[in-house]
Amino acid sequence: MNYTNIRRTLDTISASIYANLKIYFRYKASLIVWLFSTPLWILFFTTMFTLFLPESHMRTMLHQLLLSFIFLNILSECMWATSSYLRGIKERNIMEYVMMTSGGLYISAYGSFARILTDNLIFSTYIVVVFKLMFDIDLTILNPIIFFVGLLLSYLISYGFGLILASLTYRYRTIGPIINIVQFPILILSGILLPVYSLPEEIQSISVFIPVTYPFDLSRYGAVKGSTILPLPLEFLVSILSTLLMNILGYLVLKYVEHRESIHPSSVM
Amino acid sequence: MSSKRLLEIYAHLYKEFIYVRRYYSILIMVFIMPYIMAVISSLLGFAAYIMVGESAYEKFTSTTGEEDVFTYFLIGIGLFVPSTLIISLTSQLTASEMERGTLEYIFLSPISRILATITFPIPWMISIIAVSILSYMPFFVLKFGFPFSIEMIQGYVATLIGLTPLLGIGLLAATLTLKIKEYWVVGNLLQGIILFFSGFAYPITILPYWMQLLSMVLPTSHAVELIRDVIERHISLIMSGRLPILLLMVPLYLLPAMVSYKYVLRRGELTGELYKY
């Protein structure tokens, strides 16, 4: 790859980032409503959880729940952003133009990663503030290095997973219900919603086969210690390998989408 | 009612049923989601049990008065999923026709405009209610052994009555959103309010008093209690105190919604606010 190609690829990425962020901040009313409705969703799940919690365990469990909300938004936003990115390209009939850019679909998809990071930064900050104000719970991180390495891997693996899902759903008219149906089981099975050790044994035996489980488990360990699924060095290794695998698969399926669209462009409506 | 008017209604319902058939994944979600969410909610209880022991379920029983965690959550969440969908779809259908530029075509046709726009959500509502009743069936079969006992039929009727006033709330929301570019925001906000204040997954008595007052004006709070009365507490549908409240809420929400909707449409025709171009 020569200098001109690198520059063109970087231009594609920066144009895609710009477009994604512009679209994200275009819908101001949605952002304002989101500020009001998010605490209601948090309160709903938290109130439901407190049905089971004696007062003595309330703070520890609410801290776990705070982490769950942060993790949940990472995977969820990766699924929504990548899927709506690809579906949006299809609906607007601009697939050909995007495929003609330097790097094609895969490189231009990086713009949705900027949207994911922005959304997560806003959401995580907001949710930490909401938990502090509502329940007087602080986000404490016992081992920041493990936490942030785990978080980085969680972002990357969720992005790879999002690309795979996007390539499977972009031809469907209503991606929302499909994502909802997929995301909730994944959130349970991968220990994002609740720590793996607190799940029934039958579910734990499935969780260990899901690649997404490990980076999130690592990150949770970095925040609250407790136990990891595998011994720590092995969990690092498995997390890195799973992330690589998921992103390679994500790359391959997007290349396949390009190939398929160039031979058999599907109708939009 | 003249045969011409009946034909109009049929034409609109047919058109919307085609949309329902096209976007069938929404109905799949209505069927599956209550089970997925009830499992998640039950797992919250299991996680608490792993961490604090038997006292987790003891606390649940003492707060809710119920022992069967899954049943408790499924009944509530089984109503939440269709409720939010009815509200968001009803509030968005007219605005989405505007966005597509097809509202003008409907208004150009020789039919009643108010009838046309009010019939938009009916097929969705019928389909969603039918599928939510269907989605309760496997659970009823597992719990009671047969899906058509007197109690269960009362449960289905309770679901139907409980969800009907939501059409009014959706239409009221639609009147607020017709002129907003982001027409989905009111529906999203209402989803959050209905989710938290309706007591789908906890008794509203655990909320502060002022919140309980707010939840009393929501039909969903009464609907979920009506279904619990019939299915869990074995109180007959007619004997439940929630039934007259819900029956009263049907016209209470629908009539003002239709009046304000008609007003907004008439005003929109005069000012051109309802047209895309």
C-alpha cells in the first residue's frame, strides 16, 4: 500500500466519522428525551432487582448493576450502530458509492465506531451521575489497568460482533425487532447483564463458549475483583484471541456483502 | 353506515394489514420478548439468591405477595411489550405517512380524512393484541394444562380491555408529534413513563405516594392488576375493581384523542403544516 492509498483510506475514515457524528447530533429532541427516559429504564430494572435484595447487600449489588448498565450499552450500541449503518446505506441506495470509496464498506464502517464511542462516553458518564444521585453509588475501579484493557477488548469484540450481525440483517426491513430478539439472550449468556458466576450452572456452561463473554468478564474483574472464569493470564489470552477472531470474521463478512452486492444487488423496498 | 363508508374502512384496514404482514418481525418480537424479559428478570432473582441466599426469595414474596417469580414477571412484562408498541406505533403512523409524502395521496382520495388517519393504527393494534394473547398461551398450557379454561379466557379478555385505552394515549401523542421532525420522541418518552409507573414487574405500592398517584391515571397499571386478579388471585373478571376503571378509561382517553386529532388535521389542512412539500 503506497502513501496515496493510505491517505485516501484515512480520508474515507475521517469522512465517515464526520458523517456519523453529524447524524448522531442532528436529532436533538431525541437526545433530550433520552436524558429523561434513561433514568426511568434504570429505575425500572433497579427496582425490580431490589425486590430480591436485603438492605445489607444493596450497595454491593447496585454497584454490580451499574457496571452491567455500562457494559450493556457497549454491546447494544455496537449492534445498533453497525446494523443501522449498513441498513441506512442500503435504504438510501448509496451502496455502490460507498463500495467505490477507498477501502470500501469495511473502512467506511469505522465511522460508526466513532458514534459508538461518543454514545458510550455520554451514556456512561450520565449513568454514573444518575447512580450517584439516586442511590449514592460511586463507580469504583479496583484495578484500572485490567479494567481498561478489558474495556478496550470489549469494545473491539462487540464491534466485530456488530459487523457480523449487520451483514446478516441489512436486507431486512425491520432490523429493530431482530436486534432486540438477539441482544437480550446474548446479554444474559455472556455475563454482561449479570456476572457469570451468579448465573445458573446450565447457563454458565453455555457462557464459556461465547467469545464475547471473556473481555467483559475481564473488565468486570478489573472493577470489582471477585473471580474470573479462567485463570487471569489465560483469560487475557482468550480475550485477545476472541477479539481477533470476531474482527477477522467481521471483516470477512463485510467483504462477502460487498461481493454479493456487486453481483446481485438486492432491492431496497 | 353506508356501503361506501364500509368500503373505505375495508380499504384502509387492508392497506395497513399489508404493512403488518410486511413487518412481521414486530409480531415475532411481541410473542418472544415477554419470555426473554421474564427470564432475565427471574435471573436477577437467581443472581441475588446466589449472593445472599434464601432471603432473596423471601424478600420477593414478602414484597409482592407471590411465590412464583417467573409467573409474576411474565404476566407483567407480557403486557408491557404490547403496551409500548401500541403507543409508539399509534403515535408515529400518521407522522411517518407525512414523512414519506403519502399523506397527501390519502387526502387526495375521495374518502373521509379523519377516518383514514384513525384507521392507521387499528390493524396494528388488533394484530399486537392477538399475538400477545397467543404469547400467553404456551405459559397457560404449562401452568394450567389447557389454554381455554374460564380463568384463561377471562385473562385474554382482560388483556384486550387493558390494552384498548392505549389507542387513545397513542392518538394523543400523535397530535403532539405531527409537526415535529423527530416524531418518535413522544412515543419514546411515554414508553419510559409507562414502563416505570405501571407496576409491570413490581407492586406500585413500593413507590413513593406521589408516584402511585401518577400510576393511577395510567390504564396499564390497572390492566396489569386486572390480569393478576384473574390469573393469580382467582378473582373473577366481573368482580375485579379494576374492570370498571378500565372500561371508563376507554372513552376517557379515546374521545379527547379523537377530538384533538380531528382539530389538528383540520388546522393542518388549512395551514399546509401536514404536507411534506
